[in-house]
Amino acid sequence: MAATSETPKPGQRVVPLVIIMPVRDEQKYLRLTLESLTIQTWQPQEVVVVDDGSTDATPDIVTEFSARHPWIRLVKRDNRGFRQVGKGVVVTFDYGREQILDKEWQYITKLDGDMSFGPRYIETVLGRLEADPQLAACSGKVFRPEGDGYVEEFMLDAMVAGQFKLYRREAFEAIGGFRQTILWDTLDWHMCRNLGWKTLSFHHPEARLIHHRIMGSSDKNVYKGRVRQGRGNWFAGYHPLYMIASGLFRMREKPYVIGGLILIGAYFHSMWRGDPQFDEGDFRQRLHAWQLGQLKRLPRRLLRGDVAGGRSD
């Protein structure tokens, strides 16, 4: 069954892309995200907004946009009574996948409800996927508003922004989709790499993602987010040396110093408690080898100035 569509505007292309948006209480920024989608030069064939029990105006905002753009649809789930990041996001995303109308999609995206981006974002990013058959997933770089400008949220070029994660169907199905667990958006691109795929985030003026929250602050506050990330890094199987280096690097970001210390502390606390770790084949062994390789190359990258992040413009 094909998704309901509207007549494309002159110069606009409808692409075989399905976007799934797991949302809960996103009324503050959701309009920005939906408005960004409606002005795209490459329009997705279907946007499924899965409301995960919002108690604010989130469903009303989606309904308003759906009335004007029938390719945007609202799907509701029962209210579990609280926001569940990590696993809860993927559970909601998977529920949205079950609601896709057009089963012939070729690309799929998980999109957050607190983002904005320019009218050529999908054209630019999807264009990179179309041009490189070995590219599993990609995104632009992420920036957050700060003062009169924007600050870049650091990510390696091999990482793909979890806020707008665009996948080729073949690669998405090859890894078995996202894992319903903490740090799912790190596990996935490493699984792609282990299967011989490439993943990418890249700088381009038309591919800037504006994130209207500090990363990791959607559940209660950023401090709790850093604890969750440190525990997640232990679960994913981070090497201790890489974790220390990562925590030291994150001290440059808000909340300055303490955020990195919390990351390191939460990781080693999970290690001390013997918390479970991700256990699929040789994933952790291969992750360790990759991370140690990154650490060996770090001095050379620092000399070249490759480890940037935190840019304002």
C-alpha cells in the first residue's frame, strides 16, 4: 500500500525515504523539525511520527502538519508514564517501522523532534549515499545554538549523528536494525564497519544539523545524561584507555570538566559492579582493536589539528 502523498512543488523530488520520529513531549521544538521537513528539495515519501505518550501539545502539532502534508502521519503508543531514552527510543522506532505504508522504501531515517536543518539537507546527505554504494549510513555534522552563534558537537567522521540517522536499506537490514538497548547509536555503526560497510558524518554548508538541546540532556538533565553515557560506554565494550581519553576530551564541552569526569566515573563504576556488556560474537574484541588504533593515531592527528570540535561560527 503506497503512502499518501501531495503534488511535489516545482524542482522538488520525492525520494524512496521513510523517516520515523520517536517523540515524547516535544512541543517546544517539534514545529522547527516538521517545518524543516516540509521545505526539503528532496521530499521523503513518508514520515511516521510515533508519539510515545506525550502529555503536552505534541500530537496536536503533528496533526496540524499532517492536515497540510498527508505524507506526515501520527501514530500513537500507550503512555508508559515516563521518558525512556536508549532502549525506549528504539522500541518506539521499531513500532513506527511496523506502521510504514509503502514497503518499497530504499532508505530509512530515525529523526529526533528537537532538530532543524536547511532545505537541501536530505538532498545533500542522501546524495552521498546514492553516490557511494559502500556507504551504509551518513549525516551532516551537528551544531547547537550558543550565544550569537553555533557550537559544533564533536563526533568522529566515522560516526553518524543519532539525531538524524539516515540508512541504506540493505545495510540497515544487514545489521539487523538498531539494538533495543543503551548506546544503540554507537553499536550500529561499529556493526556496519565490522561487516565491511562505511559510515560517515561530513561538513557541508547544506548539511548542518541544528540540535536545540545539549546532547544527552533530554532525560532530566545533562549530568544524568553523562552518567547514562558512561554506563553505556561500559556496556558497549569500550576499552578503558579509550574511555579515559574520551572523558578527558569531553571535559572541553558543557558541562566543562565535570561532564568528562562523570563519564569516566560512571564507566569505571559499571566495571567495578560487573555490569553486563554487549555480547554479540567478537564485537568487543574488534571494537578494542579499532579504538586502540585510534589512540595510536591520536598524536599525529593532534599535530595536524584534525581533532577539532567545538567550532563556533
